[in-house]
Amino acid sequence: MAGHAFRARIFESLAQVPAAAWDGLHDGANPFVAHAFLGGLERHGCLRPQWGWTPRHLTLWDGDRLVAAAPGYLKTNSHGEFVFDHAWAHAYARHGLDYFPKWLGAVPYSPVTGPRLLARDDAARRALPDAIVEDAMALGLSSAHVNFHTAGEDAAFDDGWLPRTDVQYHWHNEAGWPDFDAFLGDMDHRHRKNIRQERAKVRRAGVTFRVLHGDEADACDLAAMHRFYLETFADYGNAPALTLEFLHHLAAAMPRALVLVLADLDGEAIAGALCMRGADTLYGRYWGASRQLPGLHFETCYYQGIEYCLREGLQRFEPGAQGEHKIARGFLPAFVRSRHWIADAGFRGALRDWCAEEAEATRQQAAWLARRSPFRAPAASTSPGQATGGIRSPDQPGP
């Protein structure tokens, strides 16, 4: 870090970093980088070395003043990351090299775009990638990775950090829809009819919905949501990481950021979706159900979230990774990004070509997906991006 007076310090627990100093490095718009969220994962049993997560947060200091930080972890596997590098690990293994452990700058279990290079100014932000590399080299790591960073942080990475691009499906209220009917009104007849039919099936089944913030949810509501979460992971044969204690922590420490959608039938909750709220965005994270009813998943996970955004004046809804079926429900393709530093020069050169080929394939796929937009074109109240099925970055400003 020649030319900088910053001093790097590594912390193996976020509890060792004052919350006010950490949160002074970001604007608070994204709840996932808040000290309460990241620190809560550590304190309440959601991150364990045996699951591949060992905190190793990199910070930069100007004297006694924290000026930059990157939430980071030593990883002994690639689980819970959502930027898939299994082929890279296998290639290392075939050459008798160790890919793990690696350093990961990310929010665990959260494929959500947000700031990853937290800093008080651009100079401190630009120093973070160099500091990450220095620490990775000192540890003899194969690589360092920064997942789901913002477009504005691209400038902080030099050419040694390989870029990767993927696609998610996000809802944007670029047209200024005042309500759900106006949202549907910009769709073609077939998609509008399908959504109305899906919603009608849920209503006819007698299901009602409650949308609760953390300070409005009681212990029974939190326990029900956690039970649905466990059932979903059991259905897929995966190990659940989030604990009930963590949900109670979020409800207490981030009460207006936690949003629960609970579906009730015959006096009991039968399904739920756990969301987080940012300054202008709703993030859907987990869902589960004890009963399967036609349309219940779409209503709980998508339509209730869209209605919440319309009521609350939020501009975006990001319902999680993957799922082309989201396009038919108004969630259009959006690019997400990551950066990767590879220690071995030979692998770095090969992976640079691999990443370039992947990026081109991703762009072609996204363009094809965008043509499946459910929105009519042209439409008087529809923005150009929606009318044409345009693809945008999740943190690109609207018109």
C-alpha cells in the first residue's frame, strides 16, 4: 500500500470493532452490511468454522480512526456464496494444488448486491483491494474474492482482479405504479390474467396475510418463520444456518429492517417469507410452508412483497438468486457482479479467458431472457427499460 499511511488490522470477530465506527463507513441503505446484521450472524451461531466460515475482517486505520473495512471470511468450501467456483477448485485439485482456504469478501448466505468495500473516502476504498491481496499472500492463500459488490466499487479494483457477471431477476418501479392494478395494467393480457388467477386461487382457499416488521412480530411469529425456514432446508437436504436466536436479534436490533410475510389459514400460520428492508429496496431471503396450496408460493414470496413496496414507496424488490419463472411475474433480468484475485499466475491467465467467455455467454443469455418480458411495448406509463425488457445493474439509478 505504498503512498498510503493507512494501517491494516485483521479482526476475527466483528464484536472487536465498535459498531458506530463500522456503521460510519456506509450510508445505512443496505441492511446486510450493518454491524448488527453481520455481528449477529457471528454471535448467534450462524457462522461456524466446521461449516466453512471463519471471520477475517480486514480494516484500515488512520491513527485511531477506522477509515475502511471489508467484511471477510476464510472459507474451506464454497457453500453459501452463490458465486460458483467449484470448477476452479476442481482444476486446482487436478494439478495437486490447494484451492482452500480462500478469502471471501461477502455477506454470508446473501446473494444481495451491496457495498463490500466500506470506506470514508475513495482513497481509503481504493486501498482495500491491495490490503486484501497483501493479507492473502501473507497467508499463502490461493485466491481472494469479493461477491455482489456495487457498480460504483468497480473502480477500486485493478486489472489483477478478474470480473465475473451473473443474472438475477429484480422488480423495479420505474414507471411509478401507484398500486398493484397499475403494475398489472402495463403487462400484456396473458401475463396479467395468469397473475390474477394465481392470486384468486389463494383467496378462494381462505388464506389471509400479515406483513409484520420486527417490532410488530411476537415470539410465535418468529418461531413460525424459523420453522418454515427449517422445513424448506430439510426438503432440499441442506443444513440450515440461521438460528431462531438470530431472528430474535434482528427483530430487536433492526426492527424496521426485518419484514415477515405470514400466510394464515384456519387460525394458524401455514407459510412465511423472511425479507429485509433497505432504504429503497426490499430483499426477499427465505420462504417456507407447512402446507402446499396452488399459488401460495408466488403470493407469499412475490405479490405480497410487490404490494409492500408499492405501499411503502420502495423502488426495488430483489427476491433472491436464480428463478427464470420470476420474469413472468414482473421481475426482469439484472446483472450482478463479483471480483476475483488469483495468486497463481498460470491459473490467473487461464481464468481471465474463462471469465471473459462466461461474461459473453451471460450477456447473450440475459438478452434472450429480457425478450420474455411480460410488459407491453410500447406502453404509455412504462419506462423504456421495461417496455423493451432492458437489462440493468441492480444499483444503476433509474431515469
